[in-house]
Amino acid sequence: MMIPPFLKIDPATRHVSLDGRDPAFYGNPNAVYAALHAHCPTFYWEEQKQWFVTNYDHVNGLLRDRRFGRQILHIASREKLGLPEPEPHIAAFDLAERYSLLELEPPEHTRLRTLVNRAFVSRHVERMKPEIEELANRLIDSFADRGEVELLSAFADVIPVTMIARMIGIPEEMGPQLLKWSHAYVRMYMFGRTRADEDAAEQAAREFSDYVKTVIAERRAEPRNDLLTHMIHTEHKGQYLTEDELVSTAIVLLNAGHEATVHQIGNSVRVILDSGYDPAELFRDEAATERTVEESLRICAPVHIFQRWALEHAEIDGVEFKRGDKVSMILAAANLDPAKFRDPLTFKPDRNEAPNLSFGAGIHFCIGAQLARLELNVVLPILFERLPGLKLMRPPVVKDVYHFHGLDRLDLAW
């Protein structure tokens, strides 16, 4: 496997040098992942000063390994671990993240997830199918006669944020503002983020939190049949969620409940158009549609990296980790492991191999996976059926936020 010129690999030391902001990388990360699988699947990324894992079995195992966790300060102090104190200029952001489902470990994680999980079970999510169909068709009606569209802003952005807002109990007319807050918020996860990114995320976190608090107050006074009301008024082992826990949970559900799905709609449309397959065949029935969606999730996952703290001494693929060390798993690379997937860089909707890891695994498996899969299985067939002859007008514009892999623009014509 040829190593791209912007990638430096030393197999002897397992050190890798790669600029995560290089468009040649984030524009086509799969080529880099293929080279890493061939030469150095577990590696120390010099620019990130951290170990990374790409092998499918290692990633799958780490996601489930209780020797590693999403947080560390519940078992050791900053001083003991040599960690810096929190930055005061991102205090609101840190507070909004403090009780995030993505960041907690048991027992706090168990308590929060138990309260939220009921809304995301299959029977509840499936009831949303007619609403998703109606919204997708209504959006397409608004641009079908034009013969062209920028798909992300007119379609992909709108569906996930509308559906998760309805589920939580946020007025859907807040959708555009929620998107603005979310886009500023997730810039905190980019490589080489700037002070301007941090200031924008801090402002978004403050405004987002203040808004959620007003809705919480409304639901306390006037309960409704929505997830936020359920979280406010339901106890778990004699405890209710605090306001800070409610705010963190609402924000993470709103962000995670649409951000990845937006990217995946764009990624899926792009990979289908590039594949040369007839969309009518890919979506000929529910079984074919499901296989197409899963293969698009495998080959162009919307979220690439998740990190874990070592909670105790552990060894992974010959690398020793002590308490307080960090390791990152590249989910998108695990989906391309040639030991699990034949011809892994090729889109093959008839695959019957290992399940993709795009939604994670273990106790932090994406709580919204069922909803995201439903949205993809509903909206992609509608899009290609309603707009026959769909094609790219110009090359897509890839986002420069590597943690989330998606597009900034996808201009289509028919």
C-alpha cells in the first residue's frame, strides 16, 4: 500500500507524522487509513501527542473495555495526574459538558441514560416514521421544480434537527438557531482549534444553556408529552436530575441527535452518486435500503474519533498505558480494516461481513443510533425517487473539522 506524500510512518517506532488540517488528508482520509492498516495500525501521532488505534478488533474491544473510560477525574485529581486547571474563558462550555452522556461514567452515566433511554427504544422511534416521510417530502416539494439544490442547507440540515427538537420538546422554529449554536459548539473538537473558535463555542454554550433553562422552567410549570418533561418529572432511585444535568443532557441530545446524521445524509448521497450503482436497485425494498445505509455508514462514517482515558494500567497491541494516559480510537478506520472487510475502500451494498462501528459500542453506544438509522432509511429512498437523474453539479466541499467528517456543500442537479 502506497503511503501518501503528506504522511510519514516509522513502523519501527510506530510513530506517525500527519497534519490533521491538511486538505489532502481530511478530503480523503480513507486513503490514509488504508496506509495505516498496511504499515502501522496502532501508532503514536506525533502532532496529537497521543496513541491511536485503527484495527477493528482493538477498537471494538477498547469501546467495551472497562479499564478505559470517558472521564478520569472521578478517580484521580488534576494535581495527581498533572493536568492543567480549567481555562476560565471556556467555563460555560465546560459546565455544559460536565454532565454530558458522552463524558460520564457509571453510576452517573447509568442514571442519566436510564432516564433518557425510554424515548429512544425501537417502538417509540418507529412511530416517528410518518413524520420523517412528511418532512422529507415537504422539503423536496420546496425545491423540486428548480432542478438544482444545495442539499445540506435545504434538506440534510433540516430533517435531523427538526426531529430531535420535536422529540425533546424544543419548538422546531428554533431549528436555525440550534444549528448555529451546534456548529460553533463542535468547533471545539477540531484539530488546531483557535482562541476565536473557543470564544465562539463559549458564547454558544452560554446562549444555548440560557435558552434550555427557559424551556425547563416552562415545562416545570406546564408539563407536556415530550422528553424534556419526562426528564424533569421522573425520578431514578429517589433522585431527580438537577438543572445542570438537564441542561447538559438536552444540549448533548440536540447536538449529537442531528450533527452526525446531517453529515451522514450528505456522505451517503455523495458515495452513492460516485459508486455508479442504480439508486432504484439500491433502494428497491426495505432490505436493500438497509444494506445500502449500513454500507454507507461503514465507508464514510460521520464521526471518526473517540477518546478514552486509561483508568488503570493496561496494555493494547503491545503499547503500555498507565492511569491518566489517553488513547484514541478511529472508528472510521476500523470500518476499513482489511482483516474484516474484503476490498474495504470499495462501496459494496451487498456486503455481509462485520457490523460497522460508526455508532460505537459498549455503554457509550450512540443512544440515537435507532433514530439516525430510521432517518437515513426513510429520507435517502425518498430523495432518489423524487429526484430521478440526480447528479453532482460540482465537486463537494469537505468540512475541515476532522472529528466530524462531512461536507460543507453538496450542490446537486437533476
